[in-house]
Amino acid sequence: MSPRRSGEGHVRMPDAEFEELLARAAQEGARRALADVGLDGEEAAMDVRDLRALLDCIRFVRRTAVQTTVHLVTTGIILALLAGIALKLKIFGPGG
């Protein structure tokens, strides 16, 4: 059975048939996209879990690096202030 055509050459089909065709096309497109990036096959779910775990680790390392940097800068500033106070109060003997 050939699809009905309107007077302008457009193909007409029932909504349910169109929805089914659209769903199949989307599913096939998703399969091809996953295959293109190497995420097809039986181990695809495990690969995605591993990628998510890797991203979580990267986020944790980035957050830890920022916290460490802030701690180092804060400690440096406090040590500089203490050294300045010690020199000002001449705790380490007579100085300049």
C-alpha cells in the first residue's frame, strides 16, 4: 500500500504511524551515535559508569586542589603576619 499524497506532493500518514516511524528513527540514531563514540555492546553500561566515576574523581581532585591552595595561601599570610609581629616586638633580639 503506497502512502496517500496531497495535491502538493506531500505524503500523509496516520499520527500513530508517524510517531512509530519517528521513535524508530530516534532509536537508530541513538544507537549509531553511541557506536560512533565506542559505547556500544555489552559493556557499554559499565563504560558509562566508569566514565561517571572518573568525572567524579576529577571533580574531587579539583575541589581538593582549590582547598589546598586556599589553605597554603592562608597559612603563608598568617606566618608573614606573625613574622612581622615578632620583628616589630623584637622577640628575636635587637634588629633593624
